Amino acid sequence: MTGRLARIYRHPIKAHGREQLASVALSAGACLPWDRHWAVAHEAAHLPAAPGWAPCMNFCRGAKAPLLMAIEAAFDPATGQITLTHPDRPALTFAPATEAAAFLDWVQPLVPVDRARPARLVSAGDRGMTDTAEPTISILSLASNAALGAAMGMDLSIHRWRGNLWVDGLEPWAEETLIGRRLKLGDAVLRVVDTIGRCRATTVNPATGRIEGDTLAALRALRGTENFGIFAVVETGGTIEPGLSLEVLA
């Protein structure tokens, strides 16, 4: 089974914007650099005293605040600044380390009034605030997205899934057979550890932030599950870029 790496995305603030990358250097045992480096803790969050990983229930997310799904991001590691855009908000450029208050003011109107309010911008330290306790990278298939969209009778944006690595050239749903296998992309080797269970955020059109299309019901009808995509851990680091062949190892 072979495929091709088609696109790379990171999400500097968990659930608050996506950006496409031309290449990225992966390191063994680490998340994709700067992916989910920050997260927005809500007012009811229970977080550890020291910076570290915490479950997603502590954070503002698209499942509870659909408008968040329409945010796009651009992060500059050299300056430490993030620029966020949204169809309903003016663009904002800020430094999370020193200007979190400006961001919290900016994002408040995107959260429903009956939901816990955004309270703090937090970091997990030297890893991303992924949905898994283990530092993982998500891998998704363009063919599976197209197959689900065809079953739903609509064009599904890949941004519904907030993935890191998108691959092309596999048969639809073939990625779900790769649990426990190793994948080679250039010099990098990743080990697939699990499928990805999905939430209501995927029912949102990421162009508008409005609910449009029941992806969860469609997955249940088509696949008997709400899973879409796979999680992997980096075993051997290396720089990857779109166009690299994806090789499935033993």
C-alpha cells in the first residue's frame, strides 16, 4: 500500500484556526511543531498547577462554539505572533506570551452566550495540547473525505477534521487498517496508534462557522462508527513536505 503526502496543516491555538505549511521538521516522540501549542481554557476548566497536557473538556472547542471553526491562523515562530482571521471578526495579530487579553476580547463574540466563557490562554509546555495524552500527529485521507462527501451528497471541506497530514492515493478508508503499522515519509517514520473518534465540530461548515451536514450520522450509516482518520506517533524524525511518497512498513 502506497500513497502520497498531499497537505500539511497546523493549528497553533487548539480549535482556533488552521494554517497550511510548505514543509515541517518532525522529531521523535513529539507533536507536529507548534500544533496546538496553546489552548483556550474556559471559566469552568480544571487544569494542573504546572503547565502540562489536559483533556479537551477543559477548553473552548468547535463542538460547543461552532463559529470557532471558521478561524484561520498564521503563526510566525520568529516573532512569536499569530494572525487570526474570521468572516465575522476583524483580523487580529497578537503575541500569545504578552497579549493574551487582546485575543480573549477578540474571541468572546464567537462563543455562544450559554457556554462557558474563554478565560485563559494556556500552554502544555514542550508539547501540543492534542486530544490524546500521548503526543500524536493526525493523518487523514483525501479519498475517505471524498467518499463521505459523496455519501452525503455534498462537498466536504477537509478543514472540518482539523487534520495535520493529508494523504492521497489510498483507497477510501484504507487508513483504518493501518493501526500498529509504521509509515515512512522521506526520512521520517511514524507508528499508527489509533483511530480518531469525532465530535460535533465536524458538522460545521468551516467557511462560515455554521452547522451544515451531519457528518456523525453519515459516518455511522456508512461505517458503523464515528471515527475518521488515524493518530500516529513519530518514531524517527525528518523533514517532510507535500509530494513525498507514503510507504507502509511492517
